[in-house]
Amino acid sequence: MIAVLIAQFLSALADNMLLFVILGLIKQQEVAEWVTPILQQMFLIAYILLAPFVGAIADGFSKGRVMLLGNGLKFVAVLALLAGGNPFFAYAMVGVGACIYSPAKYGILKEIKGEEFLVKANALMEGSTIAAILIGVVMGGWLADKAVAMGSFTLVIALIAGIYLLASLSNLLIPKLPPLHRKTIRPAILIKQFIIDFKILWGDFAARLSLLGTGLFFGVGATMRFLLIAWVPQALHITDNATPAEMNAVVAIGIVIGAGLASRIPLRAAHRVLSAGVGMGLGVYTCLVAIGLCGGLFLVPLNALLQKQGHELIGGGHAVAIQNFVENTIMLLMLSLYIGLAKTNLSAMTTGMLFGLILGKKLCKTICKHLSKLFAISFSEVVGQACLMKIAYFSYLLLSPISK
């Protein structure tokens, strides 16, 4: 388990450093504001296009070696960037590696720790991931500013390549577990099986709850990250790379705490974290850390719930691949909405307000059509309120006196 956590920490650290370093690199090229979210979309496309295949790869081979393949592809992508390659295509290749890596890293948890300790294992995984995000975004922003000052990004990119190499070496320390399922890798069969697996997983209420809950969580979060990056220079008149990176990192502190608290929640009580989704909207008015804490409580049990249901219904690797497909499709759609608004040359403050209004109206209607009531609580109302209040907070932030 320790080797898995070390490999995950290093890989996630390099992922987040790389994002802000590349953002700093393309910022030097003076591209339009709406171009920067396309970088994230390039990363997400692999998760959508390769979703039918990565689950079979994760379940058909030793998961530790699949993780090694994913980190190896990331390492090669950064080498290509170091050699002067296009940053958008290099980051897309990193997305391919991450797409292969993800089902294996989550699928291996149940094989190592078993169902009884699955929530705790997820908490450790999410805690190490968010800790890596926290450190990675701060270091990425800081290193991007240093690279600008030096007039070259070569040393910074080489450092990130070295971290990916260490992550790959850490994967070699993971025990070589036997494959869970030996399945064919023929594309046509895998696509057909993916559709069948998707229907099975979507038909299970608990799995559907987890898919939509985590999808909305990441979709809104990914969009707000870029909205915050656009907001900082307009509202605070600060044009460096470190400040928006540090502001993004603040929320991660709370998520680490929330992930730790979530390790005490038994899997049978995973549905109770929906109230934390509401807290994601309420807590942020007093402290950004509160949204992270509620986010950790919200995310970890839902991930564990999906792994349990997915392992029983279609296999752990396949379930995580479908989860990635749903989450990244939602993220891609939300980023596309943001890009469309940003292309109108409106201010970040106005864009944030419009994004909240459009998303709140359309999204809540869609959720209500597909979700039934969970005990005495309407899941659609809980998630809808959480998203609306989270968006309302950012609208408040963007229109607050500090922006004047």
C-alpha cells in the first residue's frame, strides 16, 4: 500500500506542477484568455475516447504494471515538451497516461486492502493525491515565475520529468498481483462491452448516485479553477503565476482534512455524505478551507461506494473507467460552456455570474429528471443546491468589492 501511495503522490505532484508550468509557458505567448481552458480539455479527451479500453487493460493485467505504463507515457510526454514539442499535444499525451493509470490505481485498492478497509484506503489515496495537488500547484506557479525570470523553462520541465521517472520507479515496488479478469483487447468487442457495463452500472442506484455526485464535483471544480485564474489579474491586478496557483491550493487543505475524516465513515453510510455537498456551498462564505473539507467528506465515500458496486457488478477497473468517462464528459461540457462565455470578451466577473446562472438552471433540471429520492432526502435537490451555492459563492467573490 505504501508503494502505491508514494507512486500516486509523485505522479499527482508532477501532474499539477506541469499544468501551471505549461499555463505559464503559453501565457508568455500572449494567447487569448479563452485558449487556456483548452489545455485542460486536451487532457480530458483521452479519458472519454479511451474509456472503453482502459478498464479492460486495468483488469486484464497486473495493476502495478499498468500504473507503470501510465507514468511511463507521462514521462515520454514531458521529454517531448522538453525537446520543443507543442505544449497542448504534450499535455494531451499526459492525459493518455493518466487515463491508463487511473483505473489501475483505484482498482488495486480493493485487491490490496479488501472491502472492509476500502473507505480508509480511499481516504489515504485521496489524502495523498490532494496533498500532492496542494504542493504541486504552489510549486508549479512558483517555478513558472522563476522560469519566466530566467527566460527559459528547460530546467523546470526537466525537474518534472525527473519526478515522473521517480513515480515510475516506485511502481516497480508494487507487488505484482494476478490479473482480476483476462479479457480480449479487441476494440469492437470492448466498445460493445463498455456500453453493456455502462448500462449495468447506471442501472444500479448507488453507483449512479456516485457517478453523478463525483462528476458534478469535478466538473464545477475544473471550471472554477480557470475562472479563478482569469479573475486574479482582473480583480487583484496581479499578473504572476504563483498567486492563482496558491489560491487554488487553499481549497486542497480542506480536502485533505475532509479525506481524513471520511476514513471514519463506514461504507454502508456512504450516502450520508450528501449533506456535505450542501456544506460545500455554505462553508465557503466564511473560509475557503471549509469547501475543501466538505469536498473531501463528499468525494471519498462516494468513490468507495462506486468501487464496491463496480467490483461486484462489472469489475473494479471497468467501473473506474466508466466513472472517468462520466466525470470527464461533464468537465468537458462545463469547460466548453466557460470557453463560449469567455470568447465573448466579457470580464471574468460577468462570465462567472453568467456561468452560474446558466449552469444552475440547466443542470438542476437534468438531475431532477434522472434521480429518485434517497430515504427522506432528494439527492437531486441536495446536489443541485450544493452546485448552486458553490457557484453563487464564486459569483459573490467575483462581484465583491475587492474586484472594484
